[in-house]
Amino acid sequence: MTTGHTTKNLIRDAARSLFAEHGYNGVSMREIAQDVGKHPGGIYNHFPNKQAILVDVMQENLSRSHEAVIAPLNDDLDPSHRLEQFVRSHVRYNIANSDDIFIAYMELRSLEPDGAAHILKERKDYESALRSILRDGQNAGVFKISDPAIHARSVLSMLAGVTVWFRQSGPQTPTDVVECYVQAALQSVGATYSTPPER
Amino acid sequence: MTTGHTTKNLIRDAARSLFAEHGYNGVSMREIAQDVGKHPGGIYNHFPNKQAILVDVMQENLSRSHEAVIAPLNDDLDPSHRLEQFVRSHVRYNIANSDDIFIAYMELRSLEPDGAAHILKERKDYESALRSILRDGQNAGVFKISDPAIHARSVLSMLAGVTVWFRQSGPQTPTDVVECYVQAALQSVGATYSTPPER
DNA sequence: GATATAAATGAACGTTCATTCACGTCAATG
DNA sequence: CATTGACGTGAATGAACGTTCATTTATATC
């Protein structure tokens, strides 16, 4: 997942998958160290403490997801297509980084105030990017929603849910799942959804 | 929340709110005891161990939510109205029991195998009740969904999200929020939603 | 009012936790 | 070749964990 095989990256990777499986409080430094094949004390050569690993993992996810979903948004498109673009890349990112999304959703409460401030801000930015799309669509009369803020949150929690059950080894292909969630998300705000052309 | 003021109920209530706030692993028996105004050892007069408190809280929620949402479902209604009935009572229950819903969503992984089996089964039943409504609607041609199973999960995770942000003290009334989520859920499966008549 | 049962206490148990530290190793640098 | 600094080890630290237990206190039963 993370590029490079430095010990620091191995720690990040081990922590990400362990945090996603057992939760921050359910994982010990010993377990992380063992996953990396090192001793617990050695981790402190790379991170000052356990909390810093969580903050690091969360921030890396936030900047990667921002780059993958928010940055490419094309402001010239009409609200419907902008929303479809957002949802498609968002779901695609969620599926490809399900551990990160799961952690982002579940471990906000495990953040101590220092790390929480910055991460909550980036989170709000993400949510408000979606909210402004919804507002535009509402003003243009192409979405049927009674409250853009609530609908934005409802779309995000709906899409976050995919990480709870989806496994690459399951019956569905990622493409099928993405398409299904795109349909559900677009329809949920009353946008028209048409199945993509066969390839 | 729980009726009666027996110590056992007080422990349940304290644990529910602490688990919801900090997670199962983030709460100690000492904290629960302190919330109840007792000493840690005394809890073991009422529950055999910490895990049993979690199982107890989760099971109480499952039976209450089943009674409030699944049991009243009227099989004679057409799929659209059955779905609306389901979503409305489900969201209403979620709002009134947000700690329980939060725990049900977050702490499945904290369950040891014994307790997990029964709780996962009840959960599956709940999900399949919604799935069969969606399948009926799909067959009747009134829903626009490509996969009833995925759409069922997507609706449930969307509605579970309300517990993350909604507070009784906030600007919206529960009725507003319920109505908004009913709209989002119905639209997400392509069902027609019409605003309820003014009262 | 004596007796049985339930509930609460306060201290302790062994274990695990995150973190620290003195010390070894070894590649890169001057 | 000597030195440095980054990295890893293995043992140790004190605190916190879930749980146990002998004992005391409260409540109900006869």
C-alpha cells in the first residue's frame, strides 16, 4: 500500500491493517512490532508514540483521498455530472483503501485533541465539497433534497458502509459494486441515473 | 433508558453510554463502576465479566429494535409503502437510541465468538427483512436497483450514519431529520417520494 | 428478632499495557 | 581507519487492566 519498504512504512502498513481489524485501543505496540518482525522498543525509532502512528495513518489517507476525489473535480460540469464524478471516484477510492476508510470513520474518537483538530478540518472540507455540489444541484432544480447538509452526510455514510462488507475475494467485482453505489447515491438525492453504456 | 433503577440497569445504562463514546476497548470496568457510584468488584455481582455487559446491551437493543421496526411491518402493503414504513420506524428508532445503534455498528468486532453468533444472526434477519422488501419492489418494477443485497446494506449504513452527528440539542427537530432520511432512503432505491401532507 | 441471601466494599492478584533505556550492530562518512 | 548516527535489541519501568476474594453491610424471609 505505502511505497517503499523502509521500516517506517512497514510499521504504517501493519498498524493500518491492525487498527482496521481490531480498533486503535484493541491493538498493542507489541502486536504492531511483531507484525513488522521487530521488537516493541524499535518502533520508537520511527514514531514518538502510538498516537502518532494513528495520526500519521489518518493524515496520509486524507491527503491521498483529497488528491483522488476532491482535486480532480471539474467545476465546469453541471451539478449532476460533478456529483457523479465525485461519487464514482469516492467509491472507487473507498474500495481500494477500505482499511483507511474504516479507520477514518471509526477512530475519530481515539484521536487526542492535537491531532484531531487538523484531521477534523480536512474532514469538514471534504464534506463541504460534496455539500456545495448538492446545493448547486438543488438551486438548479435537478436534485430533490430537503436539506443539502443532511443529504451530504447521508451520502457519505452510505458510501463508507461499503468498507464494512466488501472483500476483493467476494462474488462481486469492484466495478459492479462501484456502479451500484453510484446508482444508489445519485438516486438518493433525486438525480437521474442512467446505466453506463456496455463496453 | 432502561426501566427500573436496579443496580444492574444502572450498569447497563452507564456501559451503553460509555461504550458509545469511547468504544468497548476504551472503557474500563473501573470507569463503569465509577459512573454507577460503586466499586469495580461489585459489578461482578450482576455480570460475570465485561464481555457479558456488551452482549447484554447489544441483545437488548436487537430485541427492542426488532419489536419497533420489523414486527410492525404490514405484509399486505405494497413494497413502496412497506419500505416507507420500515425506513420511517427504523430512523425514528435510530434517533431515539443513537448510543445503541452506534454500538451495534461499531462493536461487532469486539464480540467474542460465543456472543457474536447469536447477535450476527439477528442482524442478518434484520437485513434480510429489508432485502426482501427491495426484491419485491424490484420484481414489481417500482424500484430501480441493480442489486437488492447491496442496496439493502447501503440503505442501512446510510441510516446508521444519523447517530454520528445528530444531537437532540442541535438545530433540527427529530421529525425533520426523520423526514429527510426517509426521502433519501426511498429515493436511493428509486422509489417515488412525496412530501407528507402539512399538519 | 434470628437467619439467609444479595449487594457492596477495599484490597489484592497476575497480566498486559505504552514507554524508556543502556547497549550492540553496522553502513556511511570524513 | 576512526567516528558517527541510525537502527535494533532485550530488559526494565510504573501504571492500568480485568478479575478475584474475604469481609462487611443491607435487605428480605420466617
